[in-house]
Amino acid sequence: MAAGKGSRISSITDGMPKCFLELGGIKLIDHQINTLRKHGIENIVIVTGYQANIIKHHYQKEKYTFLINPFYEVTNVLASVWFAKHCLDNGFYFMHADTFFEPDILYSLIESDGDIVLSVKKKNTIPEDMKVIVENNYVKQINKEMDCSKAYGEFIGLAKLSPKVAPIIIKQIRNRIENKNGKDCFFEVVIQDLIDMNLNVYCDDIGDKKAIEIDFPDDYKEAKKIYSSLN
């Protein structure tokens, strides 16, 4: 998901897509793509919006699928996923293009059991985090609004959805977009819908592995420290 403008970090992006911020001279989105390809995932779909042509030009020699959310300024992530709905039938890995994570986190997600699996960081959360409640390794609740003191930790923005559940997810996204004003929703609202439908959503706890979503300048500073510690 690479559609957002990144207004909260615009002071350092200089008009470029947020996913073009660099760690060790490598763009955030390239860190992700390199990790995907390292683990044999070559069918890569990039949903763009802000500065879509710049992102597409960067990968002009690659055989990736580029989609665009033309309403990126007035919608949230769920709408971007909706524009990729025809690519989801065979199952998919979901990730935000502004997240930096250790490659082993993706490996753990790939190897995990379950049709719906979320990578989760156990931590003391802050209001900005996409928080989760976990019971017996199942995610029971996911949203930003919950009381931080009740949260197990943070969903870091990586998920695995199998072919078995893909039709259910597509149907629920359609329901949200067409009937429930889903344009303003995060993708995670559909994950909560699946939980409410009694589908099992597994927690793949990343333990002491490092991951950070870069929303603010201070996040970028912390990401640089994490990158340096890993290299």
C-alpha cells in the first residue's frame, strides 16, 4: 500500500512519496520488495496514489503490477485495497509501504499456520498504534481507538491472507465500500469484521525483532537507528 501523501512527515520527504525515504541508501519500499523477492515472492502489486508516476517510473524495468487509488486524498487504506480486489483471489500478503522491518519477520509470517495471520509486536502502545487484544495466540480485537492499557501490542502492518479466506475478504471489503461508507476505513476494520464472523485470526508475535511504521520525523530517526543496529 503506497497511496498516501504522508502529510505528517512532509517536512522531510520534500514532495516525494513517503516510501522513498531511505535507510542505508535504499528506499523503504525497496527494502520491502527485496525481502519479498528474497523469500520467493515475485508477484508484487503496488497500489499508488500520491506521486504515482514517480513510483511507477522508479520500477519501469520491473514486471510489477501498478494500480492507482485516484481518491487517495479523501480515502483511507481500505479504498486502496479495493482497487486491488482483482489481484486478491489467490491469497496475498498485505503490507504498508512505509514500514521498515527485519526480513525474518516476513519469513516467520510465511511459515506460520492459519488462513489469517497478523504480525504483532508486544509493547506498551500509544494512541497512534493499530492496537490488538490477543488471547491464546488469537487476535480478538484490532483498532486504534481501544484503551492503550488494554492492548497486547501493535499490529505492525504485515498480514497473510490465504486463498481460502480471500473471497470472504473481498466480499466484506465490497460490503464496506458500497454500503457502509468504507472509504474512510482502515484495512483493519475488515480484519475485525472477520473476527466478528468467528474466523480465526492468528497472532504471529515478532518477539524482539525490529519493526517500525514511519509516520512522523521521529519515527524516521528511530528507523535509522534500527537499521544501523542491524547492519
